[in-house]
Amino acid sequence: MHENKWEMVIGLEVHVQLATQSKIFSGAPVKFGEPPNSQACAVDLGLPGVLPVLNEEAVKMAILFGLAIGAKINTHSIFDRKNYFYPDLPKGYQISQFEYPIVGTGSLTIDLENGDSKTIGITRAHLEEDAGKSIHDAYPGMTAIDLNRTGTPLLEIVSDPDLRSPEEASAYFRKLASLVSYLKICDGDMSQGSMRCDANVSIRESGSNKLGQRTEIKNVNSFRFIEKAISYEVNRQITIVESGHLIKQETLLYDSEIDETRPMRSKEYSNDYRYFPDPDLLPLKLSEELINSIKNKLPELPEFRQERFIQEYGLTIYDASWLVEDPELADFFEATTESSNNAKLTANWVMGELIAALNREELKVSESRISPEELAELILRITDGTLSSKLAKTAFEKMWEEEKPVDDIIEIYGLEQVSDDDEIKAIIKEVLESNPKQVEQFRQGKEKVLGFFVGKIMQATNGKANPQQVNTLLRILIK
């Protein structure tokens, strides 16, 4: 395959579940993991005689998102009925927005792996309700329907076809996840379906301005899978075109277990859905006063926080961008740094030991067994010479397991670093006397032998000797 002959053209439609207490057109609760069909009321089921009532908080969250991406907020928008028939859509239509969405054109800037940045256009973002869920493996030969998600408020964010690689698509998806977490309009938990992504993928000859026939990969719910799904689909399309065939417009599912896309159905066009304004819902009219009041509530956004971390804490672009992706992690870092007074060392510990421990047990930052203040105390014990880097890692593990402060752990396990000159000198002399051959080799110019001695000395002190002192005193005593 001649991939450099082809250019990918990718656009994403990201469905963000809004963090409201109730559904978008009813008072039914929105809770994950409840018994099937226990969260749907008469409005969600579309029973005769019921009317939808718009959730004000969902509207405010959509406006907040639009303002964060510098988008035009449409003061006049309309809810439409999108008609299609599927077992998990009890009304036979989904209430969405078509011609007149609440959020117009905006943009989002992503960071690329080579250090550059790229601005991705956002066509629109509109409010809609979610459908239910079809479960195909609960009963042999039958499909079960769970309508708990029916009516859950979604914000569908549609990008321009500006993405040119699976990596760019993943970076854009990540940036969106980070942004909605900062805005607190979504918890970003993909394992619970809080964010899902549809990818529109096509190829064209490099240098061409003409768009190729696209396919749509539905419901991808991880950053890694969006990369893999797009990579597979692009290679599939190249193979088809280079063998002289045409790409069919169709909707695909990505199977992560076998890493391939497969057809779900032929792709519909918008007129297949027979959109028309929902007669039960008035047009949504927003005042400038409401929009301005929401604008005043915008938090510090990730790109501004990243720049502040670089300027205020002297962090590298990489460290700052890594830390600000998750607002809870950025908060943890700042709270720790406030007490440790050492931003770089704090960043290393947060990005290293802390994240490793959280990932190992699949915990959120808010569930950490070590608080920012406790981690700061550990870092202070490194900077004041009480703990070596190696002993500090042991102390961290014990703090995590036993949920005790660092000073208690140091005392219980005798982890304090040996920094007494006389004590270290005595150990060095013993090691030198026991290894006269290596002493002679060093005196003949073999510098590498120093590593041998350092290892022996650290072994003799159970790793507790201050490494810098060992190196300094060793050079003095070996001459």
C-alpha cells in the first residue's frame, strides 16, 4: 500500500453526556448502574398524553461549552424530531437539533507530538436526548432493551473535517474530554458511556481538494481505540480504492478484540430522518444577559493553566500539558507544590509514583490514598536529606499501603538516610580494605571501579547512605 499517496480526511462527532441531575425533557434521574428500566418515566417512554419540558441546566451547560470554544451562541434555536425506528427508541423519534443548533461555529487547538499546535474547526454543538440500549448477550436468541439511558441529555459536538491522522483525532478527543471536565459539564468517564465518539473517515489523493466517499465508525469510547479504528479503516479504504473498487457510504462498528471495522448498516442521509420541528417544544430563545452571566462563570481553561504552570512553576511544556489535562490532577499538583515549595520534584512524583499507584488500582485522583499534604511532606524529607530518592520510593509504597504519614513510616521501617560523615567514612574504609585489587585498579586510572565501590557501600548501609556524600568521601579516601 502506498499510504503517502493518500491523505486522510477525518471529522469527529463527540457525544458528551451532560452532568445534570435529571433528563433533558423529564424529571427522571440520571444514574449509572441502576437496575434495567428503573430510570425511565412516562415522558421518556413517549406514552400518550405526556409533554417534554426542557432542562434549564442542560441549556446552560451547552452555552458554557460554546463560550469556552469561542463559538457563536445562537440566541434562537429549534428542537427537531429525528425519525427512525429501532427497538431502543420507544417514541420512534429522537428529539435533537438540526438546522438551528444552540452552539454555532467555534474551534479547539490541539498539541501535536512534534511540539506544534493545530486549530480544529468545530462546525456546531447541539442538544439532544440519548436513546436506550440494546443488549444482545443477556438471553440466548433474544435482545434485551434497557431504557435507563433514554432521555439522558447529550451535547453532540461536530468537528470540521480538519483532522489528518489517527493521532490528531485522538489528541482532539482528549482535548475535548479535558475541556468538558474543566467546565464540569461532564465527568468524562468513558467506561460509563459519558463520552462517545463517531468518526467520519475518508481518503483522497495527496494534494487533491476533492473529498472522497466517507464512512462513519460509531460509538468508540476510548482514545486508544479511536486511533486504532481510524488506522484500520484508512488502510481498508486504501486497499479497496487501489484494487479498482469504490468506497460505499456505510456505518461501521469497531471491534477492539479483533481490531477491525465491520458494517453496521448503510449510511443514512439527513433527509432519511425526515427532520421537522418538534411541535411539543417552543423555539429556544436566549437573552444576552443569560449568556453574559454564564460567560462570567468560565473557569481557567486548560491552555491558560498550562501557560501559567510554565511561567509560575518553571515546568517544561511537556510536564505542564500532561498535568493540566485532568483538572483534578492539576489541582493535586498545585496543592502539593504549595506545601513542598518544589514544583519540579512535585511534578515528577505526581506524574510518576502517584499516577502509577492510581492506575494500578484503577482509582481516580480524588480517591488517592495519599493526600497532597502528605505527598508534600514526603518531598520535604527528600529535600532536607532525610530520605534518598530510593528510600523515598519505599516510603511512598508504605504510605500508600498503610495510609500513615511519612514521618511515622520512616520511624517504623528505619528508612532515614545515613548522612553522618564519620559513619560513612568508617564504612568506606572497610570496603576499601576488603577490596585492595579494585583500589589498585582505580589508582591506575580505571574510573569505572568507583561504581563497584559505591554499590558495595550502599549494600553495606542497606541503601541508606547519602549517595552524594558517598561519592565525595570515596574520592577523598581512595587516593
